[in-house]
Amino acid sequence: MKKAISVFLCLVFAVSLHSCGKTNTQKDAGYFVYKVSKQTVLPFTHILSSAYSDDTLYILGNKEGEETSLMICPDEDETALIPVDGSAYSIAAGNGALWLAIEMEESGLTGLIQYDMKGIETDIIIDKLPKLIDLAFDGSGHLLTATKEDIREYDDSGELHGIIHTGDFPVGDLLCLQDGGVIARANRRKAEGDMSMLVDIENGKLAKTSKNIGNYSERYTDTYSGFGGDYDLFILQSNSYNNVESGVLVCGLNIENGNTTPVFDLAGTNAKGTICALYKADGQFILLAETDDGQASLLRMEKTKDRKTVLTIGRMENNIYVSQAIIDFNSISGKYYAISKGYYGEDPETQLNLEIASGKQPDIISLLNASYEVYASKAAFVDMYAFMDDDPDRISREDLLPSVLRSLEWPDGALYRICPTFAISSCCVLKEIVGDTDSWNLDDMYRICREYPDITLRGNQGGNLLIDYLISDVISYFCDIEKNDFRFNDEEFIDFLMFLKEMNDRAEKFSWDDNDFVEKRVLLEPLTILTMDDWKTIVQGNYYDLSDVRITGFPSQTGTGCHINIPISFSIFKGTGNENAAWEFIEILLSEEYQSQTAFLPVLTTEMDERITEAMETSPEHEETVYADQAGAAAGTNMETYTILVPERTGLTKEEADAFRVLLDKSDTVNQDTHLNTYLRFISDETKAFFAGDKSAEDTAEIIQNKMEIYFSEHK
């Protein structure tokens, strides 16, 4: 059965990659651009509730330490602020009336007070109701109230017309559809049953909807009523958070078929805050937003003649740097809007392959957790050098760091992937031990460890940590992936495992002390350089003198042993019809504007030159947020940070700056993380039992050999 599944996946994959050469006639997902016509700062620190009816906006809010007020906005310039009961917490407007829900603190019940549309209280009151969760008007002009136990319907005189007992359906909010119907959403994700139901007062029940729109979350609002608009509901699609500054995309939802249509986005909007209300008004959209520090604002968005095209970015991760790159692109681009398309679960690559086979592949793929080598070997990606060579005045090969391009290139010289930022990963060894050389290999490391019987590779770090340090560089000793030649069951790999076992035994006896590296108790001193400050720390620290070490890189058979770490990288799929638009996404990430703001090292040569020049100047004492695990941060796998006080740092000398340039130019490969690379993870996982003493080196080698052969036979 397992073999049959593997054959099926191979066939799907073969068909899917074949389809990459065909132009995909996808439906145009473009939409009009909306711009902020007016932004108003509201006199509230907290927006409690809001409603829109008859071209008038009603906002219930308060300011810390001050009374609760009702703000009435009949147009852009006219507003009225009316004090209301301090226990008011929710409002609804419709059918010529405004209702405020008042919390009765002593009893825990709720009262409803009716106002006219100018904010004048009438004599109609509905009191002693259970705690109300939400209010809404339906298309018939009836008021609906939701509690934990029921949903009730009232007319404009306050008379009860009907009731639905909701039973075990915990109502979270009410949403009015385009046709006036009302949807109730559950207040939490339910283990069983629907999370959204249609309110059917006439028949006294909650009815199933064609499309389940999910549950309501108090953490943020992501769905809004569509009454008065062209869609049943409006929903937010975000690459990060549902706030204004993340540039969310507002889409219209058809509840019958579940189709979503992009309507407008908030990219580049000069406002901040969580979106707490959205209304379709006459020729415009109205949004209310509130920040964590108590700033509330009203945005009026007007339609322009310009249009945007949607780009899809396939993702198998939730990496914050990928999300931020997409947000940054959207804030800069006036022609395109990038959205994430997730492939998650047990087998995300099969999901992706099936979409490629049906011609629905994303325009761009984020390569974190993706099998880049598999797709690149089938030429599924666009060679980005072709774009550079076609229009070198915009971005050319010469504009980017040669060592970064060299590291990213496929063996045939094509550039199938690009990274907008990177870190340097290398290693130094005492010159007295390794000699006056800039590179070394596995045999050199074996020899040194025999000559120094007490030396460890990296102190008390043994086992799989040693695999993680070394396997990316030494794997070429044991296989040639391009030729499908795997030799993990040969003596050479078994000897490597036995060497690491000995180093693991030494590590278990090791205890850290001062000067372990310079006193030859530790062989490898890994270097991870995310910023020029990291290089300053290395060359100006007191741990060792730069003249006493050689930056050899890690032991390598085919290269320098110096790598670049790429926290984010992207490839462009062939056959989407959006290749030129996808290249504009890449171009913006390589632009001077974007490159000047990268958290790690830039790939633009001019920006790198500027940072080296800046590093030659003295920097004053300052606080700095640093990563707890620099290598993990560079790989995008561990983003934990803490704050340190950085003392004044003198500038780099010319000799130190030149040494950095030499190191930068030595980088020739991308560092492979065993946690992100599937086939390297086989090696890391299978050696755990070996280091624990539960498996022999021979058995471990045989298992790795079989897994590698099966994996690449299924994916080639």
C-alpha cells in the first residue's frame, strides 16, 4: 500500500511539474485602489460599539477616567457628542431608531434604551434582560438581541416578536447579510457542529448556512456585516495581524458558494490600530480603528480609478520575517498586493503539487520548509537572471553581492531563488592548530583531533548538535544528489559516525572554563554575523586576537566552508501568467528603500558598502534588542529576543573592515538547517539512537542510506 501511494504521488508530481511550462489562465483577481479621503482622531481611548444606518455613523466610546459618550456623524464634517449612561456598552441602529444596551450592575441583567436617530432618548425601554452579547437589525427593521441562552426579535415599539433558544450554541456575535438576513457566530471554536448559523426567527431555530464562516474571537474582529453592500459579508485577509498597519486586504464573501472577492486593501495607509468596525457607505468604506495605547481613529476610504493585481505567495511556515516582507512589499507597491496562501498539515508539499497539477500554483513560493532542490531540479522556477539581463537599468547582477548570488545559484548557473537579506555563517580555528590556511577538510579535522586527544569540537555540545554543525558541509563526501549516488552505507560514512561518537564522549566529560578555545580544549569557534555590530564584537572582543586564528569555515570537501544563512527566500513559479508581476515583488525587496531597512545584512552592494563605512565610525552607548539564538534567528526558526545595553564601540579599522570583506567574499553556499531540510533531518533523526548507544554505526548508516534513496526516488 505504501509503495502504491508513493507511485501515485510521483505521478501527480510529474504531471504537476509538466504543467509548469503551460500558461495558467487564472481569473483576474484585480480590484480598485481605495485611498483615505479623511482621517479623524476620535475623542475616545476605547471604542465600545458602533452602528451605521441611514448614512449616519454612531460610535459609542469612552475616554479613560471620563464619561461614556455617543458620537453621531451624519457626514464627514458634522459630528455631535452626547453623554450617555456610563454602563452603556453596545448599540444598534436601524428603522429610524437607535438602541443602547445598559448593564445593570447590581442584578447583572441588561436594559435596552431607545433613542431617536439624533440621540434623543425616547420613552421606550426594555429592561431585565439576560446579559446581552450583541445587537443587530435585520432587513425588516427588527431588532435582534443575543444572549447566552437565546436570540430575540423586537419591533420598533419594543414588543417581542419571536425567540430562538440557542441551546448548546454559544453565540459570539450577530452579522447582517446583504439581503437582510442575520448570521450568528459561535463565541469559540467548537469541537463538533457548525460555528456559524442563520437566524430564522419565523421558524424559531438556527439554520445551517452553505458556508461555515468560522467562530467569533474577542481577540480581534475579522468579519463584518455586508448589509447595504455588494456582498453578504466583508472579511479580512492578513499576512500577519488584522490591523491597519499590516495592510490587510478586505474581501467580499458570498455566503452561498463561499467565494471571496478582493475589494480593497489598507497597504500604505498612514494609520494604526486594530480594525473594530467596517461599513459600506455611499461610494466609500468607513473603518474604525483602535490602538493598544488608546488612540482611536475613523477612516473614510474612497475609490480611485487605479487597480491592483493580486499576487499569491505559497507558504509552508509562519515565519515573521516572511510576513513582514509581504507587508513591506504591499506598503510600497502601488500596482500589486501579495497575499499568503498556506500549505500546512501533514503533507503540505502534496497539497502544493496537486495545485500545480491543476494549474493553480501560487505565483511565488516562500522556500522555508519547501524542498527547493526537488522543484529546482525540474526547472519549475523562473531563472531570475533573465529578468536582470532584460532590464539591467532597474536591477542587475552587478547590483547584488557576488558571493550571495554565487551561494544561491543552481549548479547550472541559474538563479532560481533570491533572498533580500542574509547572515554569514562561518568558523574559525586557532592558527597554531590548523596552520596558515583559509580552508580545511574532514581529514584535517580527524588528524587534529588525534593530535589533541583532549580537544572537543564544541565544548560540551555533542551528539546531534555536532551533526547540525557539520553535515551541511560534509554531505558531499557521502553522496552526489544530482547523480542520485548515495554512499551512506560505505566505510567512509561509518568512520564519520564513529568519529562523532568519540567527540560526543569527549563532550560528555567536558566542563566550560575560561579560555577553552585559546587553550585548545575547544576546536571550533562558530561565527554568525547578522549585522556589522556582530563583526565588531568578534574583532574587538577580548576572547581571542584575530591574528591568532584562521577563519577557515567548516570542514568542506567542495567549498570554502563559509555560508550565508537566509532567513527568508523566494522563488517564482513558471506558468502562472504572473511572472512579470512576481518579479516586481522581488525587485521591491531588492530596492534601495527596502534594503536600507533590513534587520540583517543587505544583499544590495551599495547598501552593504554603506553599512561597512558606518561600522568604521564610533557608535555611542545604546540599548539594543538581540536574538537569544543568533543562528536560529538567521534561519527564521527562533525569534526569541532580549534587551542589552551596548557600550560605546569604536569604529572598525581599515584592516578589520577589509577582513570582513574577505570573509563576505568567501561565502559560496547556503547553510542547510537540519530542522528545515527534509533529507538532512533524516540524518539528524536517525543518529539520535546511535549517540544514545541504542544502534550501531552500521545499522544507522544502512537506515540513512535507505531513507535517502527512497526520498529522492519519490521526488526526482
